[in-house]
Amino acid sequence: AIKSSAPKNTSLSVSLSEPSDDEIRVRAYFISERRIQLALPGDSDRDWIEARRQLVEEAKRNAS
């Protein structure tokens, strides 16, 4: 039998810290809605970055 030398659980650790585009999109939507309601400065790019940052942080907290 041929054994794989690839490390196991690699995709699991990546998926725990890297949210999907759909997850980021939904979070960014709510961030932008709040930003608009409160007349805060910013744009959709910053909303996306903040959404991704929040989701990565939440995944790290939940993993430990």
C-alpha cells in the first residue's frame, strides 16, 4: 500500500481560521448597515476587512 506523506488535519486548521467568502459577505453587510445608520466613515472594502478580522478572531477563540 502507498502511504501519503501529507500531514493530516491541514484543511481543518485552515478552515477554522479562514472564514468562507459567504460568511465574510454576510458579516460585512451587517457592518455596513450599522456604519450607514450611525453615519460612520468607511467603505465596503473596510467593511470586508473588518468582517474577516472579526470572524478569524471568533474562530480562534472558539478553537481554544
